[in-house]
Amino acid sequence: MKTSISRTLKTAAAATMTAGLLAAGAAAASAHVSVNPDDPAAGGYTHLTFNVPNESETAKTSELEVTLPTDTPLTSVSVKPIEGWTAVVTTSDLPKPVTVAGATVTKAPSSVVWTADAAHQLGQNEYQAFSLSVGVLPDAGTTVVLPAAQTYTDGTVVKWDEKTVEGQAEPEHPAPSFVTTAKDAETAASAPTVAPAAVVEPAVSQAPAGAPAATASTPTDAGSTAGWFGLAAGLIGLAAGVTALARTRAANGKTTGN
């Protein structure tokens, strides 16, 4: 009986240790800088959230730099404020002009750097979420890579810039990235259907060549026309009444004379 209980306790202890090691391994594997877009639809705007854990046992995270793409530039970049952190967006010349939403772009935001004050640096078992609002997103199926550099108070800089290859093991320091999806219905519906320079005249239609020009009337014009017709009809009726009265008086005069 005692032997059975002892074996059961040893098995339970081994299982607990194994589960703990697996959990620790899973945490270590997932503890890297990542990015999550709330809506990766092409042609639109999205909120990017960078989750940054502190992985050092002796130092704190004091700075994060995210490099923005230049081949598919994000022409609009806004930073969500974080207490105790200062953010700087740098705009640079692109290696070559790029067409974005029908416009030629030669400059675009190239990086964002967040720097913490001493009281808000990330310590052990801490993480911070850094948010950006960006657009316009490139064509569907585009992998947007956003390399990051995490700086610690001891001077160590960890670069999260390794490319992830499908079918291969994840690298030690993968670059944050996401893939754009097809345009959503709202974005597609809001796209312009005519060139910006085109002018559309409402309530005017083109008639075939040689056809007489159509005259448009408004409710006010119709009311005025009806009023004129009514006045004319009244005048005609008045004239008829006067004529009838005159004839009646002339007839009576003749009768009296006879």
C-alpha cells in the first residue's frame, strides 16, 4: 500500500515538473516582440499594437524602435500616447518614388522611437503595448515587415529583424509582421468611381444630337403657371358676364320702346 502511494506521488511530481518545464518553454518561445493589426484589409487604415516583453533578468527595457517599410510606405502614421514614454516619428526620403492611392509619394514616415523615463522603464515580468494608427495598407497578400530594436538599460540592444520563412522553424528573433487581406466591402464601396477632376452636374441629362433642349420646371414654376392660367380664366369669365349683361339691357330697352 505504501509502495503504491509512493509511486503515485512520484508520478504526480514528475508530471507537475514536466508541465512546468513545458509551460516555461512555451513562454520563452512566445516572449518576443510581436505586432497585431485590428483590420489588415488592403486599401484601408488599421491600428497596430506592438507587444513588448522585458526578457532581461538584470536590466530594464528603456527604448523601442520600429522601422517602417519603404517599398510599401505607410503615408499616415499616428502614435497613441503612453504615460512616461516619449514617441518620435521620423520622416525620410524614399529610395524611389512610389504610387500610393493614385498619388506619387517621395517621402514617408520611416521609423517610430519610444523612449521611457526612469520611472516607466520595463522591469522583470513586465511588458508594454505600443500602438500606432497607420495607412494606407498595400495590396492584399502583401507581407508588411516591421523590424524592431529593443534597448535595455545595460546597453544591450536586441534586434527583432529576422525573416520568418513558411515551413521552417521560427527564428530566434523574428521581425514583427502581418499579411494584408482583401479589401472589405466598406472600403471598396467608398472608393471614388470617377476621376477627381471630373465634375458631375446633378439634375442635368444629355439629349441626343439635334433633339430640342428640355426645359426643367420646379414646383415653384409650376405653381406660378397654374396661377396665371387661373387669372386668365377669371378675366375671360368676367368679360363674358359683362357682355351678357350688356346684351340683356339692350334687349330690355328695345322691348320698352315698342
